[in-house]
Amino acid sequence: MHQQLLESGETMEEEQERVRQPSIGDRLSTFWTMICKAYQSKPISYWILLVLSSAGILIAFPASSLLSRVYYSNGGQSKWIISWVAVAGWPMSALALIPTYIACGTSPTPWTFKLVLAYLLLGFLSAADNLMYAYAYAYLPASTASLLASSSLVFSALFGYIFVKNKVNAWTVNSVVIISAALTIIALDSDSDRYGNVTNTQYIMGFVWDILGSALHGLIFALSELVFVKLLGRVSFHVVLEQQLMVTLFAFVFTTIGVVVNNDFAGMTSEAQRFKGGESAYIQVLVWSVITYQLGVLGATAVLFLSSTVLAGVLNAVRVPLTSIAAVILLKDPMSGFKILSLVITFWGFGTYIYGHSVADKAPA
């Protein structure tokens, strides 16, 4: 009898222990302890660089998107010029690369014919990608263009699976379906989203160019990863910067040829005179477009190397609503209920993708 009661008491205690859940205070304490341990595991210089790099994604990239729309809304017309400013800041990558060689005591990666050919191809594709996005921002509100550009995640997953054999799990498929649904909602709400001076045909073309640009962006991302796997064989910060520099430099060359052939450099003087705010405003928009875009690129490169693709995905997910909200506040972009719904669904799709990759990374091999 005593033994039965003891066993019964032990069972009740075990049940009570199982039912008892940690309080919110316990969870906050555990989370704070994890943060402190993570902070102490790295030098302060690491965290400063990570914060600055994250700011590049969350501030510089949205600012670049808004400036592209400001250019067109204030009288700018050239798609080649906006494509050109996206790559004209390539010397900034060189300035970041030189101290890296000195600090790490390394030398430039030797060139091979295949590596140069890969850089040429990626540079050409990047030039074409920038031109597609320029057409998108010419005809679409900045908030809509940034939402559509988030579809690059779908194409990155697809091309990553095809070319690099990246794993695709149920979470990835789920995120692809969710983001595709968000894009469909935007397409069905074109009447409330189109500027008065943009025709229905131009809006559709802007929509198509944005999706095509996102597809090409996903292909570039997969091919860049393939270059690391097949040709470079190692990933270090200076190697990542080298690839970024060379691809941007070749994209700059290809885009400059396009601008010259289209005679857009000669037309910049008259365009600046017609620009709302005058020549000074015109120059400031272009110069800051160059700076913000390159800061965003450098920030994304640094985050990928310093942390992980998961953090880069989180920051990219946060960047989409930030750009949309900033466009509504600063540029008075139209924001219908359908666009808000699409924004929420897109954020959900990003979250699903990030969680799925986080689970996959923690799973035993």
C-alpha cells in the first residue's frame, strides 16, 4: 500500500513537472543570457562591423530604391542612367578591399581564364538586371516595385537547386507558394496602384520587367555561389569582395557602353535643367543613388560573411516593409488594402523560408 502511494506520489510529481512551463521572466532571462554569451564570444570590432553592415541593408538599400523613384517622378527619363548609377560606385568596393589585403596579410586571388569569363558573364547579367529594375521603377510606385523584387527569393531557391544542388525542403516550397500568392494580389490590384501619368501598358511592362529582373537576380545569386564552389574553392571576406568588385566593374563597362550608344550622357545636361529642383537636385539624386546602392551591396556582402544567410534573409525580409512604408510616407505612394495584405503575406513568406533554413541547418547530417 505504501509502495503504491509512493509510486502514485512520484507519478504526480512527474506530471506536475511536465505541466509546469517556464514563465515569461524565465524566458526573457534565458534569452538575455544567450545574447550576453554571443556578445562576449566576439570582439567589439565584430559587432560594430555587423551593425554597420546591417544598417547598409536596412537603410542604404531602401534609400536607393526611393531615390530611383524620385529621379523619375521629378522629370528624369533615362533608364540607362539609373542603371549606370547602380554600378558607378564600383571604386567603393576597391577602397574596402585594399585595407582587407593589408589587415589579413593576403594577396589578390590569381586570375584564370574561366574565372575572368565568369566575371564577364556575371557582369553582363548584372548590367541587364539593373536595366530591368530601372524600367520597373520608371512605371511602378517604389512600394510596389520593392514588393515585386522580393520574388527574387523564389528564383534564388529555384536556380540554387538547379545549379548548386541546394536542398529544397517543404518550408522552401511553402514560401515560394506564399510569395507567389502575394504577387498575384498585387497584379489584381493594379487599378488602385497605378500613377495617373502611367498608362496601363506601361504599368504591365513595369510589372513584367520587375519580375524578370528578380528572376535574373536569383540566377546571378546562384551562379555567384557556383563560382565559389567550382572555381574559387574557398570563401573568405577578401575573396567575396574581389568577386563583388570585378562583377560590378564589368557591369559598369557594359552599362557605360549602353549609355554612350543611347547618347544619354549628352542628354544629362538638358535633363538636369528640366529636373524639378534644378541641376543641384539632379546631381544630388544621382550621387546619393551611387553611394547608397554601393553601401547596400557592401553591407549585404559583409553580413553574409560575418553572420549567415539566415540573418541576411531576416534583414532582407525587414527591408521590404521598410521600403514600402518609407515610400508611402515620403513619396505619397498609394497603399490600398490589397497592397497591405500582399505586404503581410510577403513578410510571412520570408519568415517561412528563414525558419525552414534555420531548421535545416540545425538538423543532423
